[in-house]
Amino acid sequence: MSFLQKISPEWALRLGLGLTYLYSGYDIATHPTAWSWAIRGLPQVVQNLIGQIGVETFLRVQGVVEILFALVLLAWFLPKKLVRAVALLIGLEMLLILLFVGIDAVTFRDIGLLGGALALFVLMRASVSNEKAP
């Protein structure tokens, strides 16, 4: 148990979100057709934009972006400002998914990811402020 007391909330969130995004990003990039259902809930104007580049291409890019998010979260040596920006982008992504894709059997997962991303964003604000102080 003493090991768990040494883990900071920041790193618990970064590890959890990072591994989640690494897995989902890889799966989306390598199996885009399995994720095409997520596009159907988006507003028609967004679907039309995605249709111009192709659903599979869009999803592969989405998967690569999620892998990049994961790498930022898992890389301890990167600036905390970058981690904070990624946490904000993840929060926005989850909020948009909740608003546009709708409620389904996995909505609880999206709510949890939104909460984790927002918590990390808030924790990083304090960390970034502490880095600036001389």
C-alpha cells in the first residue's frame, strides 16, 4: 500500500488516460471500419466534411492523433503545458462525443474520460503555475 501513496494523482490520471488513448488510437487506426458507427451521430455538416476526405481516412487520422495524445501523456519529460493542452483537447473531444454521438451503452466511459481529462487539466494548471515561480 505504501507504493500507492507515492503515486501522485497527476500520474495516475496520465497513466490511465495515456493507456486508454494508446489502445483506442491503435484500434481506430488499424480497424477504422469498426469505428464508423461513431460518425453517424455527428451533425450532417460534419459528416459531409468527413465524407470529403473519406470516413476511413478521417478515422485513421483520428487514431494517430489519439496515439500522439497518449505519448504526450505518458512522456514524463515533456513540458506540463503540453500535457495541460492535451488534457483540454481530450476534455473537449469527450464533451463533443457526449453532445453529438449521444447516449448509448458506453456513455459511462465517455463521462469518466471527460472527468479524468478535466481533473488532469486542473492539476496541470497548478503544476504549470508552480513551474513559473522562481
